[in-house]
Amino acid sequence: MKAVVFEKFGETPTIQTVPDPKPAPDGVVIRVEATGLCRSDWHGWMGHDDGITLPHV
């Protein structure tokens, strides 16, 4: 699948092909055709959220 990936905080993310996710035994994987970004995404990208590890998909 295609995904936006950032490998360094504050630098331009890239679009990469990554393996399809595997669902948990009681979970599902859904197809996403569109998405958006919000301010919390920006804070994560800039390194303001210490819970985010890199690389981040």
C-alpha cells in the first residue's frame, strides 16, 4: 500500500510503498481512499509529541 512516511522530524515526508497491514485476530483492515491532516498531525511531524517514534507511517 502507499503511505506517507516521515523519517526525520520537521523534514518533508515521502510517499512510499509499505507492506499491507495484517489485522489482529479479532480485527479488520479497511481500504482508505482519502484522508486529511489536522494540527495534532503537524505537531507529531514537527517532533512535539514524544510518543512518536521514527520512521512513522
